[in-house]
Amino acid sequence: MSGNNIFYAQSGGVTAVINASACGVIEAARAHPEFGKVYAGRNGIIGALREELIDTSLESEATIAALRHTPAGAFGSCRYKLKSVSENRAEYERLIEVFKAHDIGYFFYNGGGDSQDTAHKVSQLSQEINYPITCIGIPKTVDNDLPVTDNCPGFGSVAKYVAVSIREAGLDVASMCESSTKIFVMEVMGRHAGWIAGAAGLAAEQEGDAPHIIIFPEIPFDKDAFLAKTKVCVEKYGYCAIVVSEGAHYEDGSFLADQGTTDAFGHAQLGGVAPALANMVKEALGYKYHWAVSDYLQRAARHIASATDVEQAYAMGKAAVEFALAGKNAVMPTVVRDSSSPYQWHIGEAALADVANVEKKMPRDFITEDGFGITAAAKEYFAPLILGEDYPPYKNGLPDYARLKKQLIGKKLPAWSE
Amino acid sequence: MSGNNIFYAQSGGVTAVINASACGVIEAARAHPEFGKVYAGRNGIIGALREELIDTSLESEATIAALRHTPAGAFGSCRYKLKSVSENRAEYERLIEVFKAHDIGYFFYNGGGDSQDTAHKVSQLSQEINYPITCIGIPKTVDNDLPVTDNCPGFGSVAKYVAVSIREAGLDVASMCESSTKIFVMEVMGRHAGWIAGAAGLAAEQEGDAPHIIIFPEIPFDKDAFLAKTKVCVEKYGYCAIVVSEGAHYEDGSFLADQGTTDAFGHAQLGGVAPALANMVKEALGYKYHWAVSDYLQRAARHIASATDVEQAYAMGKAAVEFALAGKNAVMPTVVRDSSSPYQWHIGEAALADVANVEKKMPRDFITEDGFGITAAAKEYFAPLILGEDYPPYKNGLPDYARLKKQLIGKKLPAWSE
């Protein structure tokens, strides 16, 4: 008989709302006496391997509630993908040993495709070695690239951030373009999928609004077409605001960010794609430019989170607990869209096997024929995901984010050699 | 006798709250029948030279009110510094001709040091040629480098943006640092003065909080000391969050951003200082990094504006009208601080002659002895300026910013040859 404690871990790149999912898990588990304690992995799954388990029962109700409005991974996350069972069975066995040592019968893994794959494997192996662990995935990724679910918690908030940012920066450039900056390039996340870049397109509501050009990783970059469109925009609107995915690349697969630049010592240098693109325009057309790379700012921007996203992130965490109570295993709650306008959705369910290691890209019909914009279908999809504001509380002019004790429980096993 | 119309122009780099000053001017002028119309220069002072005057009386009360929550320059700004009177007297005379043709007796110039200099010269010349124009400066600059005034409208909001952003990104890096990113570099504006970089220091409230290192243009960059401090931070806290002014430079004046990089064609390339610094850490210490350059995003970020800043920007615009009513000339309203805690301030007055072309830098006692942080005195200065949130209204998940008609009045003069 497996224990009734829960192990929860955050995985991969964090988001503005992954802690809202943690909040959902912990609050729901506290409400159900069927569960024991919720242990959180210190720095994700690494915490389980090292037997570094944070006892969330030592955190106050107020602190747990504050997770809902706190960005990033409060317990620590990691970039650590377990190898296949055949390659490194010992890792899986160690996980299960740690779970066993601490009466953990439930494994909630809050992450993207890789994490769902891991959760799936743990589920299988635990059956095999006769300490069955209930494994539930909780979706999380700013990249919005998980299959089955309509969208991923984390995405709506970064979508809102980039749309708000390009609207604001677009107004700035429009103010300056007569005598100064005519080109503004904003680089956004998305190595393989252009969801984030696409969402920036929501900022354009009327002819001439920023962004004027969006560059997707799904569409091989056509330099001539890009420069021609940039020139038309500047001539028509006075300026051109461009949003580019970090993964933008040429037909041959080479990244725009890789401009063959070398530093003073002759080392190859990988800059951002934004400066590369801005330089390209400058050289071809001579326009003065500015560029921005938001990087972590975009995915950590809890101050401008989407209320819809926060709500869904929380709901996914809560659903994980409910799924476990209902005896489900090797599944992940999903967002199922019932209607875009008015926006209605409910919680669905996907088998981890169907989610693991599948990457969902922007459908071609979400991208305009010229490859530089989003269609009405895309706008219909994106629009509800950024709805609503969910401001954190402020103290001294700054968001008052949760500070956790993160007290580890005592170890019972020999140290793990990595 | 000069006319009773007002000419208002926005100048230089725009801010999140310069339109709040425009709102203050227009609402106050509408409340006083002593004034005729408020004309706004299309793209700043260039609009006056070209006789492109926007008739703000055609904008509804609601639209003018919405300027208070709309970032950037609603009427257009410009980077255009008039030469000295001796070098280009024709330009000044043209301005006054345009003012005369449209019964303009008041010139309100909303900008930084250069603009206050221009307003001052127009005032002098208008006396000389017997069409006296009342010239009032309205302070504006994200750089916070104007003298006399305690702070500049525009600064408080960018200060809030950078402090919020580094707090959020800091939490993100803290989540990831065990197995991934250990260094985060955020580049902020400030070529000559480190006010913006310094304000980011407000995010650090407890030992170990981000940012750990701030690099100011006031302090020549010491690479060895920087690398040593970075290493200590990573060893102590697991990561190091760095904020750097775009104007950071070595003792010899060369910019950190100028790394002697060349592109594929051998052209010298000026990247951002953030990637340069991140690369420097990587080469010396081997840590994985991320970097962000907010650029225009920071100064356009009306969505996270400081309520204090919005209020002061509006008050400065309103005060300009009141100064004009009181018969004042060649002056600029200022913020006078009475107390930091609780924060109290009132409107003061500076002669344009005292404001023009003076750059106020961070005092040395605002910077810690090691040159990489801010002191308690700096925190006391900065803290009130970011107080309060003043969220714009939202529509469809996005800030609903003003859209103006910007109808030009008929021209009466021959075209201006530039």
C-alpha cells in the first residue's frame, strides 16, 4: 500500500502562474483529509533525487494563498530531463525509493512535455516494482506547445505581456518616428513555436497599429519579403514595429540570431535575434532603430498576468488533486474550450502518453498568407486567453510576493550520487 | 498685444506620463476663459516650424481625460534641437511668425534640458522682436537629470518598471539557478546618469534579493571587482542578478557595449551592454546566463506607472497654465520635496535659465562604497517616487489608450524650407 503524502515538483522554465498551480494543489490537498502532507521538490525533480523535500505544511495559509500571485517557481525548478528507463533505470528507482521512504503515493509534476513524459514513466515503473504511484501531470509552459489541451497555463500571461508591451512601445515609436527611430524590434520567446509572437498581434486593432510584422519560427525567414514589407510600413505609417520569435530562422535552418559575429578575440558570438534584425534593416534601408529583448521579464511578469491564465493555472493544480481522489492515474488535466466569445471552458483530461514529447506549433491558418501576421482565426483563439487583470498586492510601490520558509524534512536514505 | 492661444509641444524621448502633463495643460486651459485654444505641435517643435498645429479643441473631453493614462507622445515628439540664435536666428523667427499668425501668446514646452533651453531663447527673442511670448517649461525626462526639481515626471514610472521587472526576473533566476541560468543581466536606460539603474535597487529588501549588482555610468567599470562580486553572489545566493546602465563605461571612457565586435561583413557592431556583460561573465566564470534589454518598453510602460509620477506629471501641466495666468515667464514648475516619509511635496518654480543644459547625476553618496549598489540615502530618495499604482482601463485584455483625431488647423504662411 502506497502512502498518502503528495510529492509536487515544478519543472523546466518557470512562468508567471506556475505558483498558482502549486497554490491549487496545496489548498485542495489541505481541504481533503484523504491526503497527508504535500512535499515539494527543492529545485524540482532534483529535490526528489537528493531527498530534499520541502514540507509545505509548515507554510502558513496566507503564504500558500500568496503563491497565487507570486511569479517564478517558489520551490525551485530545474532543467533536468530523466533519461529513458533503459538508459538510467537507477534514477527512476531512486525516485520511487524516496517516495516510499516518505510515504508518498502521489506524484504531481508541473511542467511541459518532457515532464509529462517523466511522470508517465514513473507511473509505469512504479507499477512494475509494486509501489504504485499515482502520477498526475499539471500543464505548464509559456510556449503553449503542449498537445491536447486548448492552451497551457503560463501562456496567457506572457501573451498579455507581449501584447501590452508592443502596444506601448508602438505608441512610443509612433511619437518619435518623424525625426528619430523608425524601426522597433521586440524579441520574444519561442524557439520552435510562434505562439508568443503570434499573441503580440492582438495589440493591432486598427489599420496601422503595432505590431506591423511578426516573424514566426514556423515560417522560414524571407529576407527580401521582410525588407520590402518593412519599407512599405515605414512609408505608410511612418514607422514599423516588429515582433520576432527567438527561433526565427532561414529556410536552411540557420538562426537569424547567428549572424556570424565575432568578438574582439575572434570568438563566435550569438547575440539576440532582435539586434540582428535591426541591423539588417539599418544596412538595407538605413532606418534608425531600437530593439528590446524581454527574456525572463516576459515570463516572470506577474504584475500584468492574465486573470484567465491565473484562474486556469489554479484550476489545473486543484484538478490534479481531484483526479487523484477519483483514482485517476497517468493523466493530465487540460483546458477544453467550449466557446471563444463569450469565453467558456471546462477541465478535460489527457493521457500522459498522449501529451509526452509532442510539440504543438501554430497552425498555418493562424498565420497570414504573407507569413508576417496573424489571421482572424488566430485572434479568436488568442483573445480570451489574455482577458482580465489579476494584480498582485503592492507594498512600498512594489508587488508583495510570497517568501517561503522552504523547510526541508529529515533525510532517511543514503545520499544520491549524481 | 500677443494672442491668447497656447502652443504646447512634446520634446525628446517620450515617457509613460508625458501625456498626463498634456492632459493637465489642456484641462486647465479649458477651465480658464482667459485662454483661447490649445494647439499642439505635430511631432513637437517641428510642427511649429512646419505650421502643423493640432487643434486640441476638436478632441472630446473624454479623449483629453484619457491622455492621463496613455503613454508616449500623443501629438508626436521629436529629436530636434534648435541651434543657437546666432547660428540659426531664422528658426526662432519662424517660430514666432507662426505663433503670431495663429494668435499664440503662450509657449509650453514639455521636455528635458535642451527643450528648456529652447523655451528660454524663444522667450528672449520674442521680447526683442516685440511679440512677447510667455514661455513656460514643463519638465519631462525618464533620465531624471534635470536640475533644481527634486525629480522629473517620467522617471518615477520607469523606476517602478525596472524595480518590478528585476524583482520578477530575480525570482525567475532564483528558481532556475540550481541546474541552469545563474546570471541575469538587465540593461536599463541612462547614458550619463544612473538614476534608472539605481532605482532598480529598490527591489532588494532583504539580504540576497535581486538585484545584487548595479553598474552606474557615474562609476568607471572595474572588471576585476565586478567579476569577483559576481562570483561571491553566485556562491552565496546561487545566482547573481545584475542591472546595468546603457552608459556603463571603463575608466578611459570606452563603453562596455562597444566590445569591438564585428559582423559577418567585418562591420563594427554596437550591441547592448547586457549581452556584452553576460558574455564577459561567461568567459571568465563559465556561468550560464540570460539577459534582457527593455529599451522603449521601460519608458512606455504606462500599465505599471507610478501613481505619484502620474499625479506629478499632471500637476506640472496644470501648473504651467497657472504660472502663465499669474503672469510668470521663462520659468518651469518643479517638484519640491518636503518630506520623504510620509511623502510630501509641493510645486516650486525654476528659472529656465537655471535649468537649461544642466545634467544632474547620481550623487556619490547614493552609491555604495564598492560602486555596485545604492545606499540608504538613495533608497529614501527613490522610494516615494514609485508609490502607488495607477492602472489604465482595459478593453479586451489590453490597455485602452487614447486615440486622437489630431486635426491640423489651416496654414496661413508659406511653407518652411528645412
